[in-house]
Amino acid sequence: MESKTKIVVTIGPASEGKDTMVDLIKHRLNIARLNFSWGTHEAHKKVIDNLREASKECGIGIEIMQDLSGPREQDGASHHFGGTEETKVITEKDINDLYFGIEQNVDYIALSFVGTANDIIELRNLIKEKGGNQKIIAKIERKLAFENLDEILEVTDGIMVARGDLGNEYPLEEIPFVQHRMIEKANAKGKMVIVATQMMLSMVNSDTPSRAEVTDVAYAIIDGADGVMLSEESAMGKHPGEVVAMMEKIAIASEKHLIKKDIII
């Protein structure tokens, strides 16, 4: 049995080898996320080539998501939005990376630090100018984006509930309810919604998740999420194959408890 929920897997040093990718795909990686905050185009191309070779070897189709870095500022191991409400969300680096992604025929472009619908429209125009047809995932990381969510949903193909940066914008105790509202609104518009950040974080080091993490993933799916995302767990962790397999098990179990429409974008 295979889940309907899309499992988004961030590729990094722990998972960029082709043999590891084969393992991830067999454990039902659906979308491979490439974080363009790090790495060269040469390195990303090697990862893309490995992913496509692994997909062909498995006989299982996958999709690739390019995650643009946006105007972020690093603060040690973490980062935050490095601008004001007037700051352009799409940077020169993003445009250069975007053109590379279009050339590589990625499937999705995730836009960081979205503020308004105009950010999505600008990205859509850049994609069209280069002859691309990639789908856009608006990362909702700012309070401004949440406040403008209705307008953003009108023009984007999907959204990502980016709980890490949202935790810098809202009190932590409010994040579950912000997440619920975002899922509800995306479902109402028939737009894909992915829940991200620290879903199985203990599996960076452990080969099993905590009970709280299992519950978090399950209730995101029961609430209506179309995708759940792994970050450090698959990019840097010791057990990338095991964490994807566990995510798939939780998704299959969760889907038994809901009637969920299929979202195809």
C-alpha cells in the first residue's frame, strides 16, 4: 500500500548519494527538495542527475522541488528574514538559481519569505519569460503572508506551512492554530498544502521518532495536509531511509481515519 500524502524529502550530505536515493525512493519519497540556500549549481546538478538515475532504476516516478533562499540572514545554525515589508522577496541570487532550475526542468519552485500575492505573480512572470511551466509553492513564513493568505492562494499552486520561521512571528502556542487555519484555507481553494519543519527531528540521531512527533505528523494529515516534509532528518541525519519509511507508515495509518480529496497540481 502507498500513501496518497506526498512525502517531501530534503536532500543533503546524508542523502545525496545515488544508492541512498534509491533507498529513499523505495521507501516512498515523492518530492525531492533541494535547498538553494546552500551549494553550487554544479553540486545541485549532480544531485538532480542522481535523483533521476535512481528514479529510473527503481521504476518509480518522483518530482523535484527547488527551494529558493530569498532575503535570508544566517544566525549560526538558524536563519531569519533579512528585510522589511518593502524588501524585494526575489533576490538576484534567486533569479540566477531560478533560471538554473528551469533549465534542469524541476517540477516545483518554492518561494521563501512570501509577503503578498504580487510576489507570486512576479515569480510566475519570470518563469514564463524563460519558457518554464513550473508550479509555485508559496512558503508562508511571515505574519504578513498569513494576513494576505486569501490573496496568495488565488495565484499560487500550493503553500508550505513553514513552522520554523512562523515561530519567529507568532508565539509558539499559537502555531498549531495558524497551521490549522492555513490548511483549512488551502483545502477550501483546492490548493496543495505542505506542512514542514521539525516533524521528525529526533530522527536526526535516533532510528525511531518520539510519540509526540508521530502524533504531529498524523494530525497534520488528518487535518488536511497534502504533504509532509523532512528537513534535517533526511539532509543531515543518520537514518534517512528509516525516517522516510516511518513517515510513510504514519501517512498510511493516518489516511485510514479520513476521507480526503486528491489534489493534483
